Amino acid sequence: MIASCVLAAPFAQQAAPIDTVLQSLSFRNIGPFRTAAWVTEIAVPDSPVHDHLYTIYAATRSGGLWKTTNAGTTWTPISDSVGAAAVGAVTVASSDPKIVWMGTGDQANARSSYSGKGVYKSTDAGATWQLMGLPDSHHIARIVIHPKNADVVYVAAIGHLFSRNDERGVFRTTDGGKTWKKVLYVNDGVGAIDLVMNRQKPMVLYAAMYDKERRPWQIVESGPESAIYRTDDGGDKWQRLAGGLPTGRIGRIGLDLYQKNPLVLYALIENQNPKPGAQKTDVSAIAPLAAGIIGNELYRTDDGGKSWRKVTDVNVAGGKAPYSFNQIRVNPHDDKTVIVTSDSMYISRDGGKTWNTNFFRGVFGDFRAMWWDPVDRDRIMLGSDGGVSVSVDGGRTADYFPNMRIGEAYAVGVDMDDPYNVYAGFQDHDSWKGPSNGRTGHITLEHWVTVGPGDGMYNVVDPTDSRWVYNTRELNQMGRMDQRTGVRTNIAPTRAPGQPRLRFNWIAPIALSPHNPQILYAGAQVLFRSLNRGDTWEEISPDLTTNDSSRIGLNVPYCTITSISESPLKAGVIWVGTDDGKAQLTQNHGGQWTDLTPALVSAGARADRWVSRVFASPHDAGTAFVAKSGFRNDDFAPYLYRTTDYGKTWTAIASNLPNAPINVIVQDRKNKQLLIVGNDVGVFVSIDAGSHWSPLKANLPAVAVHDMTIHPREHDLVLATYGRAVWAGDITPLQELSNDVLEKNAYLFDIEPRPRYGFSAQGMNYDLFGDKYVEVPNEPDALAVNYYLRGDAGADAKITVADLSGRPVRQLTGPAKRGLNHVLVGLGGGGRGGRAAAAAPTPLAIGNYIVTVEVAGEKLTKSTRVRARFD
């Protein structure tokens, strides 16, 4: 038996001084939400009728669990308190709609599938959660609850993705999760991928076991232990089913039971055995499914699994990564109608004989989850890489919910327009551009536009002319977007015929030279440089990877460049990292290269760990940072290093960072002591060059941060999260923060100059969308006055804004609490965040001002400016 434990909350402690500052910062989740993201499962309460019609739970693989109680008009994330953004399973108890179970960890077996923390239970419809155990299961594919006894629950656990472990298989609890028993287990490399229960006889269950192996350079997506099992006694004993089912190299299996006649069961089976008469060929790095194999097969039993028959000769949905799809649903009202997930939805209305994809055609594809109303045969919901869609006419037409604030951003860029724009590439959803502030006072769906196709990746913008955007899609299909004409020109580097094939990472990096915006860099296994905006390219390095032939040319790109950074202080000093662990440096524009990996290993780095980021310091040409990630090895240690001597020696600076792979590090341009890290659980800040780290929680969710940048003019930290889209927030106070500042009784931070946009005065009827579409408010049209207090001051702070002659033009009062305090001085009159001392005066004119804060017995003064746009 496995006992679950509930830890008592520690006694409340006073927050550390730095935490009082960090947690007082605020970020806006600015979009683009119209794309949504990967949904793994949909659950709906069986009763009461109101909840069945209007309540929906949607699990996302990287953005948490979401809930609507108004049929999708609005959605709310309900799992943020858990701190695990990857959710693979959700189900609601039939006997009590307040009991909801959530399994964490993505179930898609993809190289981007995040692990979880175990299985959670809510007894108040998702308002609060309790960890019920199985923390080492990592990835949970399905949860099934007894229809009449909610204390009896079964969990299908996949187990570790990139390594072997014992906590996998089918688990059962009979006491509501207090204890667990592993009731079906094959070995430490085989997990449970699907699970269905006979609701008429709940002691009868069927489980699909999955034999596969993932490595950083390959997925072996099938094996001899993939099989279907049946139990008739609630899991005490299981029988591996045969009776006509294929054996050998079997991949992912999807199951569904026809509950009106539970002797009828369908099984969708990925059969990777060689096709009779065909020569099996190598697996392509682009198409994970091998050529020359049998492919997906659909089987049906009418006697509860004793005998099976193959019902179609069609390779149903087998053309695209069955290891991450291969789920099937039977129409609960008609056992002849079945649907199967893939890039398009496949439907058969004759028991599998014939198939078509004229089903949910008007919504985004790559379908991953299905729910078919057992009461209303025409009401169907699907989850895909594009969120949740619903049909009320049996799939002939469909609606889509563009209001779930989710999105899987790979990388982020910014331009120097005023207000500036944010650019980000998204999994399966192109590259997008959106404003940091919208012209109608909000950022809404229509403000975001596409600037590149495919799986959007990197977007770098010419800082001198935002007309030119350079971006990539998967495997470095690189383009130059002319934003004036809307024409995107292919500029991907190539080699002449007969030369060795180029290898590009799935997220192949590009970089713009900080010294000349016409110079671009692109990484394959070699580094390319263009001196003319991508019109022509030259190779300026040898192969910078290990070039390990045993790991090249399989079904995952490997031995490729993953990160590029040129020193902003000295042209031609270029740092490069690779997915097979290499860190390389040239100090003469590529004329010579030095392998820095041995020196990194001497500092404690793992030689083979993926280099997730190289970052050249903006303060010293010989200083750089390297982050390594063990994500693809199930190694969650933080690997972070700094050099100050061009890579000759390195110092580990991970210090007290949590066990979570690091994806990105930046050093602030103004304060060299300020380092910011994005890892698989959020954002962390150091104000002492990496000696100590603190979490930047603020209002951010616990989600993987794949990229970040600090806007050079506005000093906003812009985050690309893999699950919750793009966030942006002002971090001006952090750029002055130090341990010395934290020891002061009071400190007034620099007041960032603000432009007079006046956007909020426009709009009128423009935003009358109802409540279905997300509107993100602009930043306030105000000067932000931030001041720190070491302790509560008691009396309010007095804030005075005066012109250069000393004449007061604003007087407000503000909070005086321990930590960071904010007052917003409105440019149009009055103030927000403080309390205006008099009726709103005339708007602040463009010009310079002196701001004085009187608090805690001190009088603090800083100058600032109301600037014109583009000033």
C-alpha cells in the first residue's frame, strides 16, 4: 500500500525584505489568447442539470486546469495554487459533482511534455485542492471514479518520460485517496496510457499499457509490452487480452467502451510491425511515424475482450505522431459511430468501415481530447492544440472559445515603437505581434496580428526600423517579414547539393547583431552569418556539436545549435550553445573557436546536458552566462554558470534555485548585479549576481518560462511562458534594488518618464463585445511613484509633484506599509493608487518635474519627465 500524506502548513513568517518588493510588482497577461493552446481532457458534471449544461473543466498540458460555469462565456484557472501547470487528466464524480480529481503531468509523451506532482482531489468543485499522492508518477493519463462510490478511484500513470521508474501502471484507492495500491504493473518502462470502466459493473475495467522509450535524440514509440488488460474484480487480478489483437512492436493504444452495451469495446492500436511486403525504412526527423509499417488499426470486441476483429483496413489517424494522439470515443447513443483524434478529426458512422474528416471542420486541429454528451447526442466538445470547441449539431458546425488565457510561447521579442510591440512564436500557432498598450485603452483580440507561419519560434526585430522582422518556424524555416508590405521572404540558410545535410533544432535559434541590424546569425550544426539581412549567408564555424553519428538522423533533431549571443560591447565575440552540451566561443567573428565545455564540466556542469541559453553580458565583453537543462534526461537540477574571463573558468551561480530546469537567463543592462532566470516553474531574481535567488511570484502563475527580455526603453520585463502566453510588467524598482537599499528606512526609486498616450479617451462603443472576449487594460496613463519602507510607517506618505520652478502641481497621499509602495500620478489629472488631496487639476504638460515623497520621517526627491511619444 502507498499512503498519501498531507503536510501541515508552516507557521507564518515575516517575509524577507526582498520578497516584500518582488511580490508587490505586477504583470499584465497581454495575450494573444485567440490561439489558445493544447487541451488534454474535458470533464463535465453528470448532474445536476444546470451544472451538466453550463459547467466545463478543461485540462491543459502546460497552463493548468480551467473551469467555466457559464458554458464558456468566461473561464477561470482553478489549479494555480497547486503549482503544477501540466495537467493530463481531470474527472468529476458522478455521485457528487463537487468531487473533482486532477492528474498532473502531460500525457502526450512529447519531447515538450512537462511532468507533474501527482494526483489531486477537490471536494469543493475546484476551489481548493489536496495532494493525494503518486508524486513520482510524473505523467497521469486518465482517472476513473466509481459511479456510485466516490471513494473508489483508479489512476492510469505513465511514469517518467525520459527515464525508468516504478511508480507507473494502474493505481487504486478505496478510501478517497488516503492510501493507494498498485494493481497493474508490467515493468519500470511500461506505463498505463488509457483506462475505461464498465459503469453498469464497475468492478470490470480495461487498461491500455504502453511500452515506449524517450531519449533526447529519439522516441522509440512501441514495444512488445504494449497491451490491453481486463479485470473483473476491481483490479485485484488482471488478464492480458489476446483473441486476435496484434503483438510485437505495438505503440499507443486508445480505448472506449459503449456503456449501453459494455460488452462492446473499441481499441485504436498503433501497430509498428513491418507492413507485409514492405521494406521498413529509417524514421524521419520530421515525421515521427516510420515508413513501411502497418500503422494505426482499429479493433472491436462484442464479448468484453474475449475475441477481437479488425474493423477497417484504413490507417486511421496514423499519419502524425500517434504517441501523442491515438484516443477514441464511441458515440454514447450509437455503437457504430466512433471518432479518433489526430490533426483532423476522423469519424466513422459504420463501425469503422469508412472514414471521413467532415467533423468540426471550422476549428483548429491537432485534436487531443473528446467529450460526448451521454444525454444529448448532438452536444460534443473537443480539446485540441487550439483550446476547447463545442458543437450542438453533432459536429456539423462548431464554436470555439477564444477566451482561455493560455498559449505556449517559445520565444519573445520587442520593437522600439511607442508604445512598443511584443512579438512571440507559439506552439502550432504562428508568430504574433501585439501592442503593449492598445489604442482603445485595452488590448483585445483584434490588436494581435500574425507576422509568421507554422510553429512560431524566434522573432527578432530591427531596433532601428521595425518594418523588418526576422522569424523562424520549426526547424529554422526562416523568413524576413516586411511589415510595410506584408510580404514574408524565405531567407533560410542552405548548403549546396552534395554537401553534408544541415541539422536544425526544432526551435532553431537566430540572433541579430547588436552592432549592425543588417547582420544576422542562424544556428544549424554550424553558425551562419548574413551581412545583408538574410539575402546571402556564409558559414563562420565548423561543426560546433559532438557530431555523434549514433544520435543523428533519428526521429528527433539532435547535435544542433540551441542558443546564440553576441557581446553588445565587442563585435565578433559570439557565444554558442548546443543541445548535446557544447558551449563554444569565438572572439574574432568566427575565425577561431574555443570549446568551453571542459571548463564548464570542471565547474560542475554535466557535459551532455542541453545548453538552453548563452547570454553575453552587457557590462563586460569577457563575461557571459550559460544555463544547461536536464529536462530531456529527467534531471531537474538547476545548471547555471558565469564566466568573467572569456570562458577559461566558470563559477556555478545556481545557489538556492529550486530543482527545475533553467530555460533562460538575462542580466539587466543598468544593474549588473541584477540577474533574472526563467525556469520550468517560474521566474527567479538575484540582486547580488547570483549568490542568492528569490522567486518573483507577484501575480504570475507557476508556469514554465521559456524566454524573456527587458525592454531597453520602458524597462518592462516581458515573459514568454509555455502555457499562459505573454506577460509584461515594469521592473524599474529592481534595477536599483540592492541589499544596501533594503537596509534603508525609506528609499524612493527612479521614476520612469511616461509618454502622454491618451488612448483611454478613445473607444466609446468599440469594446462592446460582451464578456466572452478578454480585454487587457492598458498601463495607467500615469507616473509610477515607487518607494520602499523597511517597516510600517504608521502615517500616510505625502507625495508632491512640482514643476521646475518649485510650484506644486499635484499633491497626494499614499500607503506607508512595509515593503514596496506604489502611487500613480495621473497625467490627465488626479492620481490612482494614492488619494488625491484636492479636485483633479489640469493635465500634466509635457516637461520635467520634481517628485517628493515624505514618509517615515524622511523627505525623498527624484526628478522625472512627461515625454512626448517617440521622445
